Amino acid sequence: MSFKLTEEQEMLVKTARDLAQKEFKQKAAHWDQTETYPHENVKRLVDLGLIGMTIPPEYGGGGRPLIDALLVVEEIAKTCGTTARIVVETNMGVVGALMIHGTEAQKKKYLPMVCNGDKPAIAITEPNAGSAATELSTKAEKQGSNYVLNGSKCFITGGGVSNIYLVFARLNDEPGAKGIGGIFVDAGTPGFKVGKREPMMGLRGIPETQLFFEDCVVPEENLLVGAGDGFKKLMTAYNGQRLGAATVALGIAQGAMDEAVTYVQERKQFGRPISDFQGVQWMLADMHIKLEASRLLLHRAANNAGYGLPDHMEAAIAKAFTGDAAIQVTNDALQLFGGYGYSREYPLERMARDVRMFTIGGGTVQMLRTVIATKLLKKKISQRK
Ligand SMILES: Cc1cc2nc3c(=O)[nH]c(=O)nc-3n(C[C@H](O)[C@H](O)[C@H](O)COP(=O)(O)OP(=O)(O)OC[C@H]3O[C@@H](n4cnc5c(N)ncnc54)[C@H](O)[C@@H]3O)c2cc1C
């Protein structure tokens, strides 16, 4: 397996890096402090073809493999975690599920919207169903040629900003995963309301909100996957999102590390740069090792996925390792800035808040370890009870 980038990939990375460093870096604190969605960044990404990279050209996308999207995500995340998440969600997750399981009509309707910068939202979590997603209770009941949705969701990224919502709902009375399917609900559909914005710790340029469905009628054509194996299909597609999310964590941590490498060579104490001290050097070396290992795990999973979806186990290993490692590295970078790292005048405190989410959202690192152990022990999660 080769990890050497092609010439085309090198150019892609350069484009994303220039954009992130020259344009996105200066306003990253603004989106955080004002809790504003970075529409102007999305426009720039669309103009440069960095949204919808994995979507086939016939729907307006770039037709690129997953690894190319991850390369871009890392560069953007180095300066702005919020914007990098938008790149993830316009290339993976709902997009992956739609490309593989969607009808031609669904693809024609939604994929061009995504390519124009419309970030889809994925609505799984409910107040009483987080890690235990298969216990969700939002219902989508078939009535004639429609589905009628009732229930609520929480922590949905992009609530109120997104126009496309892929809602995980219970389609019949069968408990657990077998009763769950996925259905598209468009913003503005009567009976669909966006609730309060959660006051979050980081990544505050994108809202996390509640969603409410009260006798919300959607046509049966909106069903993406039905009951039976639908939940499994959705989760398989979600492995792409997991790699994307972990790459945001990697990028934030690499960005923090880059800041630290510059800072320790400029900051003088005891009459010399603090980079002269072995204690500091060893911290940097350990940080670098963690980032390199994370990147290798992520790139292995993405390269093996090609133009398709990553392997469940490879994605779980990569996200679990990177989630923990990125928090440690960002925290150490902040430490190397001393009091300035804790100051809101420097980006480190924002980066430390932003990166904290990646051991929680999209499957906690504990649940990912359960996935890994389950596979090792060849035991179904549902058999644990
Ligand atoms: C910033 C952010 C964005 C999000 N965006 C979305 C989104 O767009 N769409 C969406 O659907 N959801 C979203 N979520 C929700 C996220 O997926 C859930 O928070 C996550 O799945 C955990 O669920 P929970 O918060 O209910 O925690 P819980 O499931 O209650 O877990 C609490 C703790 O218990 C541990 N735990 C639970 N069960 C086990 C077990 N069996 N073994 C070991 N440990 C266990 C967990 O690891 C965790 O540490 C988002 C969350 C955040 C923070």
C-alpha cells in the first residue's frame, strides 16, 4: 500500500491549504465567538470544487475518492474546525448513504443541492437514545402513499441551517435495529420544526439543535432505506462520516501542533528559546508520533474504501485512536503556550474546545471500542444483555 500522494492530490492539498491559511484562518475566531454559520467560506469551497468532491460528476460533484476529501478536510480543519465539518458533511455521511442507496430521483434532487453548498443533516440521536441509537422512538407511519412522522431529535448538527434532513425513524412495531429506516424530510415541511439551539462548548459556527415532528407528512418517495436491514445500511454509510469527523480532529490537532512548533522557537525563557529544552522537545516528538499514527490509520481506511465506503472495523479503529490522540495533542500544544495558550487572544483555547467533541459525536470512543471488541470476540452487541 502506498501513502505517497499523486501530483493531483498534492495540488488539491495546496489549494485547500492556501484557502485555509490565507482566507479561513483570520475569521475562525469570529464564527466561534458570534456563533455564526460561515456561509462565505461555503461559497469559496463551492467555487473551488471542494464541496461534493466525492459526488459523481453527473450530479455536479468532483467524482473523487474518499481519501481526496479527507486530504482537504485536514487542511481546512487546521485553521477552522467548523468549516471542516461542513466539508465532511457535504462529502460523506448522508451523501454516502444517498449515493449508494438512493433512488435516481432522490439523487437528482439532493446531490446537486449538496454540491451547491447545502449541508445535509443526519438526525439519529434522541433525548433517550444516544449510544443506544437502536432504541430510538421517532415514528414514521405509512399512511397511503405518505409517511407520517412523530417524535423528536436532539443535538442535530446543522438544525435550522440545513435544508435536507435524513431522519432515522421507526417504521413498524419491531423493536431494535430491525424496525428502523431512514427517510428524507425537507426543511419547511409542515409539522417539522427546529427547536432550541444547544449551547455547545466548541465548533460553535454550526448549530446543534432539537428537531420536532408533529404529524409531519412526507411522500413515500422520500424513503431512503426501509426496515429490516435499513439501519445496518445507514450505519455502514456512516463509516465514511466517521473517517471525516476523525480527520477534522486530526486537522485541528495538527494545526495546534504547527502553532506550537513556531511558538516554542520564538518564546525565550532562561535566556534561550524554550525549544532548546529536552522536556519540550520530547513533548513535540510524542505529539508528532500520535498525529502520524492517526493519519496512517485514517488513510489506510480511506484508501481501502476507494470510491466506496470504509470498512466498519478500520473506521472504528481510526476514529477511536484519532479522537483520543487529537485531544491529547491539542492539549499539549496549549500547554506549550503557557498562559497564552489559556488566553482567548490565541487560537489554542478554541482549538482545545473544538477538538473535545470528537470522542463523543458520531459514536463515542467507548462505543467504538465496543464495535472493535465485538468483532474480535465475534459476538453481537445485542447478545450482551
Ligand atoms: C457536537 C455534537 C454534534 C452532534 N451531532 C449529531 C448529529 O448531527 N446527529 C445526531 O444524530 N447526533 C448528533 N450528536 C449526538 C451524538 O451522536 C451523541 O451525543 C452520542 O452518540 C452519545 O450519545 P449521548 O450523548 O446520549 O450519550 P450516552 O449514550 O448517554 O453516553 C454517555 C456516556 O456513557 C458511555 N456509554 C454508553 N453506553 C455505553 C456502553 N454500552 N459501554 C460503555 N460506555 C457506554 C458513553 O460512551 C458516554 O461516555 C452530536 C453530539 C455532539 C456533542
